[in-house]
Amino acid sequence: MPTFKHPCPHCGQFINRDVAVCPACGTPDPFTPGRCPKCGRVIEDPKWVACPGCGTPLGAAAAAATGGPAAAGGPAATPGAAPAGAAPAPAPSACTGCGAPLPVGARFCTVCGTLA
């Protein structure tokens, strides 16, 4: 059964939806949503600055994080973080930093990146 071709979201070339790589621009899995580079969780909104699952900085926040003091001096302790081996506290329903609603199970705010 023939399938309809769809424009690649990255280059606009019409391609089949089941391709693993866009043959025109080389983008892997062009029709899949964005995913966290560390944990693979689906990034539902491209405006998110941190992964809601693992807290990895995304987009512009990732570029800023690579030049920050933690990158130069190794891992830095996060203020207010639980000690290693402690059970994580349940995530609140709103961010303590900016007040944005948090997805269920989020450990970091998807808007400002604050530890939940």
C-alpha cells in the first residue's frame, strides 16, 4: 500500500514517515519528538530549559551550563540537594523558583530549571 510523503520538519523535503534518517538533510529520526540526550525522556516543549526527568540542561541552557563554574571546576554540590543514598522527596505540584506547574514525577522545573 503506498504511503503519502510528509515534509521533513528540518529541511522541508517530502519523505516517507518511516525513514530512519532524512535522505535530504541527514537528520536521524526526523519525525520523532525531541529527547533528552542523557536519559532519553521525551521533551514535550522545545522551550524547556531542563529535562524533567534528570535535570540535564537543554538548548540554550545547555550552552550556558558548559561555560559555567561547575564545568570548569568539576561537579559542584547543589544547594538543598539530598545527600547521596537518601530517598528522593516527592516532587511538588508547582516550581518553588518560578511557580510554573510541574509534570508528575519531575525532579526539575521545565521552565527555569530549578530543582523541584
